[in-house]
Amino acid sequence: MKKTSRKAIVVLAAGKGTRMKSPRAKVLHTVLGKPMLGRVLEQLKAIEGAPLVVVVGHQKEAVAFISRAAGAQTVVQEPQLGTGHALLCRRDALEKLGATEVLLVAGDVPLLPVEAMQTYWGEFSASNAPAGVVTLRLEDPSGYGRIVRDARGGVKAIVEQKDASPKELAIHEVNSGVYLFRTGEIMEALLKVGRDNSQGEYYLPDVFALFHGNGAPVLSWQAGDSERWLGVNSQAELARANEQLRAMVVKRLMDSGVTILMPDTVWVEEEVAVAPGCLLHPFTRLCGQTKLASGVEVRAYSCLTDVVLGEGTLVKEHCVLEGTKAGQGCIIGPFSRTREGTSLDEQVHLGNFVETKKAALGKGVKANHLSYLGDATVGAGSNIGAGTITCNYDGVHKHPTVLGERVFIGSDTQLVAPVKVGDGAYVGAGTTVTKEVPPGALAISRTPQKNIEGWADRKKGKG
């Protein structure tokens, strides 16, 4: 009869990460825009039937918040007495879950290949081994525990670098820190291992020597893609992980038909969707839930976050777009900023140093120079002159500005909200609009011009 098992995953996220030399807990550092721990948990959720349990400690509130957002349980490790102690902290929770098998992984492995992990777990479940470990072969094994094997090739022990002999230090096969255990066996083994050592901690790798000594062979899997199994322990390794994932995403886009002129300079986060036929220039950043339709072009030094762009839209150089939706054929920039709540219909033009916020611009609207449109609705075909601003804030509340269709706003105009300008109306340059402008009317508030002849010469004492 095939034996049944119940699985659980324990993620270690209690440590400070002292080698990061950062006030932020290690697992809270971001990799391609997401906290490292959140990325690990998202990947592990693909393993069906295995509840997630996260061990928290340093900055536990923030770490627990990310854990709960991923649907994981949390338990606090206090005091922190090593990785073995972290697992012991979950003994009661694992018993409540009825888990007979447990995957133990650190929260600092953002590129963890879950597909391979599922294969290894299947092999482990089909065996009688009490434990299994994923190993790596590194050219430079410095800092990692060495895998010591017996004459038959089985795992005899895992020796930490500080405790390794010269012969053991020459070993290039190392411990990845990813383990599979049978719950009953590992809890019993950890209690036997104890913490009678210089650090006063429960050394999890010590259980492998215990299992070997008891004649219980363990499984091991030497992973082929070592880089994806490595944890992040320093700022340099964090940069390495960011670069690896960034390069993977960029390559995937190019393989799908996206033109990226200088791939090494482009930052695209994992959940961004870019249709085939798009063109990305050097030093562009696409973040969050950004979605680009076919034919979109984004030029150098522009940053888009949570932006949706329609077919054929052009984003020129040095634009910052956030929380924006734009239709087909828009032209944005250079040096434009659109803030959250901006909606652009088809063929809208926003030019240099134009800023929008909670603004809805109709088809064909043009605002090409030096303007601010906040809490504004602008009808189709309207033209916004240079230096126009919507004065939407009275010091306490925000107020709307509503411009009809085919409205012409002259340069250096202030629209003091709440205010409406009717269809087809004109507003003369330099006007301050404080009340409604009827459709087809001309609003003007300029002081009549007065010329004083000879004034310049008199000022200079020549007259």
C-alpha cells in the first residue's frame, strides 16, 4: 500500500542579516521591486497541499505582514538559537497541521527553482529517508558548509566552514540550506543534537551526521543551476540576485518579440506586460502592473509605474508616469509627469514639463508646454496653452475643473476651481478664471495695456 504523507513548508525569516549592514531586516530587501520574502513565498505557493509557515523574529511586524499577505502562518522565534531552534519553534504548529514531511527553506532565496524542488520532494516522499538536502557545486565555496561524503557517496556530514579541516575546506560541494525532513525524525534528532557548542545554538546541519551514524542514509540532490539556489547574505549578493532576475525578464520579453536596444540597461519588473512590437530604448524602467500594447515606444530615462498604454503611444525621454491609463496614439513628453488617476483618451499630446493628477483628458487634447492639470476633466479637441494651471486646492479641500470640448485656453491662465468652461469657449492669455465661462464665450481678465512714452530714457537719466 502506498504510504500517505501530509506536507508543510517552513520558511526561516527571523534573522537580522548582519552581513547586509543595513537597518532593514534582510528578507525585507527588494529584488526586482518585491520584498525578498514575498517573492520566496509567492513561488512556494505553487506547491499544492503544503501550508506555509514563516518563522519571524527581527522586525517581526513587517516580516509577519508580508507573510500573512501571502497566506502564511507565522511564529515568533525568541530567543534566536539557530536554524534548528527555528524548526523546533514550529513543532506544535506542524503537529496541528498533521504534517509528516516538511520542506525547510530560508526566506532569502528569491530565485528558488520551485519546479525542481517539487521533483525532489516527490522523490523524497517515495523514499524511506529521514532527510534530504539540496547541494551545489561552486568554484568558490567560501562561506558555505561543505558536504562530506562516505566511501559509497552518501552524505556523511555537513561541516560549517569555521569547523572544517583543510581537507574539508578543499571540497567544492556545499550545502544550499534547502532541506526536506520527516517531521518526527527531525524533531527527535534536533533534541539529541542539542546546543552544547560555542554559539549555544541548535545546528541544523548536525542532524545529518547523526542520521548517518545511526545507519539512516539521507537523500541529496546536486542542483545544476547553482545561482538560483543561492541565498542573499550581502549587498553584493542582493545586487547579483536583482541582475539575474532582471536579465531573465528582459530576455523573455525579447524572445517574445519586444525590441530592446540595450538590454543591459533596461529595468522591467516581473509582472509588467509588454506586447510584441514594442520598442524600449536604453535606461527605461517599467514597474508594477504596467502594461504596454503593441507598437508602444518608450524612450530613454523614462520610468513607468502601474501604467497602461494603448497601441502606438510614444513616451519620449525623461518622463515619469504613475497610475496612468492612455489610449492609442498618444504622445507624452519629453519631461512629462503624470500622477495617479490620470486618464488620457486617444491621440492626447502632453509636452515638456506638463504635470497631471486625477485628470481625464479627452480625445485629441493638447497640452504641450509647462502646465499643471489637477482634478481636471478636459473635453475632446481642447487646447491648453503654455503655463496654464488648475488651482485645485484651497488649502483645505481639492476642487474640480471641467473644460468642455474644443475649448481654447490661452497661455499663462489660472483656472481657480471649482470652475467650468463650456464647449467651444476661449480663454484669453493671462486670464484668471474664477467663474463659469458659457459655451462659445471669450473670457478675459487682463488689465488694459498702457504705454508710457520715453519712460526708459527718463529712468536712465537721459531725458
